[in-house]
Amino acid sequence: MSKELQKALNTWILNHPRIVPSPISNDTLWVPAPEEKNGKKKVHKLLQEVSFQELHNDLIKPVSEGGLEGVLDANNKPLISDTALRALAPPHLRKMTDCHKQMCGCTVCVSSSVLQSSLNAFRGYRRSQMATKLANMRNCRAKRALQETYDLYCTEAFQENNTTLHLQATDAMKCILCKPLIVDDYSLHHMKCALRRCTNCPSYKIPQYEQDSSNNAVHIKFRVRKTFSRCSIHGNLGVGRLKTCLQCTEAIADNSTFVKGKISARDRLTLLERPIGEFHEKFYLPLLEKLAYHNFLVVALGKNVSGKYRQKAFRQMKRVLKIRRDYAERLLASFAMEVQSDHFGNGRTLSMEGSSVEFYVDNEPTMEFHSHFSDKPEQNAATTFDHTAALFDEMKKRGLLEAGFAVLENTDGCQDQYRKSVAWYLLTVLATTYQVAIDRGVGAPGHGKDLVDGLNALDKAFLRAKMCMIGTPEADEREC
């Protein structure tokens, strides 16, 4: 295989839509690099979402469908087999595993990322389609008109290095905001800009090729979250947050003893296809407006701004506790050597809330981690109150909490912790009972992954490992 084909293969793999960078910032590998002094360099890991067989199937497709030019010989047989593809793949390419999944994400951030990915894929495909059409057209007026459209589209929708104009949704968001302020070496947009009340903020420039909203315009496929209602008896009721089920109402009219079903609503990912102009007007631009405000909250309430000031206050105060708490996903109890009736008929789950506690011992900062376990399904303000009271009792018994102390508490953006009156009432009860001042800091909605989440995951991994142990009473006695 020629060096040119090998170089083209490497570029094709790196640009494949199913080859994505690792979401973990420090997920890097050392790869050979003859140009470096030590013969190697550190690069960010790339992840493949599909197998090498599927990657090879895409490789040998026609160029118009995303395949690699020159990979087939004169007899239309591939020059690169799937085994050779494995050997020629970049050294920092790895298979995606469960640890690389971005789960429990923020609705605004994930939705904007999904729309931006769809728009970038649309732009790349349309540019490739126009280039192929230009190459097959004879020189005429129609070709010159298409060439002008192609050149203008490349100028408006792509950067000089041929990458899409905005790789991430936050890049597009900055185009509708004024220049940010610098707060403690960190950029933060003005509050008026974030609230979308600033009259000086620029508007988003839609490429001319993407402004058509008619049915004759090019269409784009994308996914959005829509609310669907469901009746526990009659199933799906359709789009929207409905309060009544028509079939239940009719059944009650015919039979007064009929017990109507329960109505529930849930957001679900929905595939849509719309003209590109309508996509911008009704979906993409409104979500950028939401992202502008949401991103302000993420930065302002995050560790680099408000978190920094709270940490500074903790260092200056000595009679203080700093608490960070968060709930983990409920753990399903599934033991080894479990009989079928237990496995399918006894859905036992364990609720876990972790709390990291920082305090001073002999003027030295110390941190402990406390785990609270419960077999009840509720994870609300009342449950948090019970766990906090147990934690305060433990710290008071050890002389680490006294009357007059300040408690700096940080929690994620769960609305149960700041929008409900019960949460504020129970905080008042705690402050009065233990004679302490409680300062609760709330992060941005959907954000707040930190040390507590990692330690909760370690506890769950430990418990899952213990569920796999097949012990006997005699063996258990000897271990004790």
C-alpha cells in the first residue's frame, strides 16, 4: 500500500463521524513520534463507537456515501482488509467503554450538543454533496451558479482549515453575546447578556444556503426532547403534558365504578426532519438563547467563581464545617446464587447519599467522607434532613461541631433543595436545634460532578463486588 493511501486512510479515520474524542480531559496516551526528542508524545485518546468491521464497511463504500477514494482496486476489490485496518489504525484509537459514557447530563447542555452535532454533520454532508456534483457537471451556467453557492457556503459555514464554523454549541453561543468580562482570570459574560436583555448583543448569522424554510428547501434530521403523556391503563396519550385521559373519562361515564388510570409525563428523545431554515428558527436559535443563560449559571456558580470565594471563606474561618453532599443512583441488590423467585420478585434497592466534611483539627484542614444508606425510595428534603441530623450528631459527639459554628454546605442544582418551602423549614430546624449558621450554596442545574460522586461510585463498586461473593456460613464465621 502506498504512503499516500495510508495517509489518506489515517485522515479518513480521524474524520469518521463514529470516531470521537474522549470526554475525559486527562485521558491521554503516549504514541511514537520520531520528531520528538524522546521519540514519543502525549495525545488525547480517540474512541470508536463502532467495531472495526463496521468501520471497514464504511471504508469501502462509494465516495459519495462516505467511503475512501482509492481503497478499491481495478477489480473493485478492497486493498485494505478489516485485519489490516486494525493494524493501520492510529495508535491512540481505543474502543469506547462504559466509563466513557456521559450520563446524567444537563438537559440544556446535552440538547444543544446534539443539535450542534446534527448541524455540523449536515454542513459536512451538503458541502461534500455539492463538491461531487460540481465535479460531474460540464461547464455551463448552472455549474457556475452552483460554484458560487458552494464558495459562499464554504466561506459562511466553515473555517479556513475546512472544519465546521462551530465545533461546539458554546462556540456558537459566543456569537450572540457581547465580549465577556474577566473575573479572577476567568471570563464571565455580563448578566444583561445572559438574560438576553442587552441591546448590543449581536445576532446569529445564518448562512444564506440555510435560510430557506419552505418545503422545497433541503431538510435536516435531528433529535429533540419532547414531552409525552401516558395513562397507566390506556398507554400513550400523545405529545404534551396532559392531565386527563379521554378513554378513562368515557369509561367512567359508562361505568361509575371504573377506576381511572394515573397520568404521567416524561421527556423522550424524538427524531424530527425539518427544512433547514425552520430548524434554525424554531429549534437551534431558541436553544442557543437558553444556553447563554445556562452557561452563565454554570460559570458563576461553579468552582472557579463562587466556589473559589467559598473556599477562601473556609480558610479564613476556624469554627466551621464545609459539607458537600450528593445522592447516588439507587443500587439494585442482585446477589450471586440467587434463586429465580428472589431475582424477579424482590426488587430491593439501596439509596445512598455521600457527604464530604472538611474541618480544622489543630489548625490543620481535614476531610472525612460519610455515607448514608436507606432502603426507602425517597430522595427529598426530609431524607436529607435525617442524614444531616445524623451527621451533626456524630460531629458534635466528637467535639467537631459546637454552638456558634458556621456550616458551609454545597449541593447540586436539584430544585428540591432550594425551591420547596419544606427544605427551608428543615434547614431552619437544623440551625435552631444545633445553634449553628447554615450557608447553603446551590450549583447550576444538572451540574456538580465532583469528589462525592467519585466516592459514591467506589462504594457502589465495592458493594457490587461483595454481591458476587459466594460464601457459606462456615466460611463467613472464619472470616470474622
